[in-house]
Amino acid sequence: HGEDLIVTPFAQILASLRSVRNNFLSLTNVPTG
């Protein structure tokens, strides 16, 4: 199953980007929405 080799790192990247975005919004106090 080669898809697992793609999905797992991709999911980790998305999680990392989401964390960075949340941290950035928290630091800058930018309202979401």
C-alpha cells in the first residue's frame, strides 16, 4: 500500500502547518472568521 507512505507524511505536514497557524494567530491576536 504505497498510499500510506504518502498520506502519513502529508497528514503530519498538515498538522504542523495547522499548529504553526494557530500559534501565529495566538501571538498576533487576529480574530478568526
